[in-house]
Amino acid sequence: MTAMERAAVGGFVTVARASAIEPGTVHVVEIDGRSLCVGLTEDGEWGAIDNVCTHDGGVLGEGELDDNAVECPRHGGRFDLFSGRVLSLPPVIPVHAYVARQIGDEVQVELDA
């Protein structure tokens, strides 16, 4: 990321180019010392959650996106892309969710302090 891309606008930080992300996929994004799983649903909605599965440390951004469910590639646990809540076991602890949006060709995530 360039300094311009990392500039916060109203609490939002640009994390990716929308044109580089296909609908129905999730991706790993590293920003400000955080690892995020950013996804675009087939319906065109952006979501972002912490990238590490709370069950066994799987990388969620390397998993699959089905509707709004991110499936961990390790043991198949599923998390909601918008709320971070657990949708299926084995994880029982939710992951943190972030507000995500698209402005032009920028995907932006609101990082909490």
C-alpha cells in the first residue's frame, strides 16, 4: 500500500482496489499491523473480518465465500462476513468484524482505534 492508499478518510482506510477482487471471493489484506479477510459477495456487498480463525488459527482469507459465510480452509468452520459471528462449528468464538465499503475503485475498511 502506498501512503496515499493508507490515508484515513473519516476513519476508513483504503485496503484494496475493487477492480482486483472478483465477486464471491475473499482475500487477505495486511494493513496497520492487522491481518484482515476482505470479501465481496455475489450480490456486490463488501465485508471484512479478522483473518485468523478462532478455532485453530486458520487463514480465513484463504478460504471460500458462500453467500455471506467465510469457510475456514483448515477445519470448515464458518463465520459471517458482516458480523463475524460463528455460523458453524468447530469454532465457538466469533471474529471481529469491520465496516467495509467501496468508493470508486477503492475498497475501504473502518478500523477501530
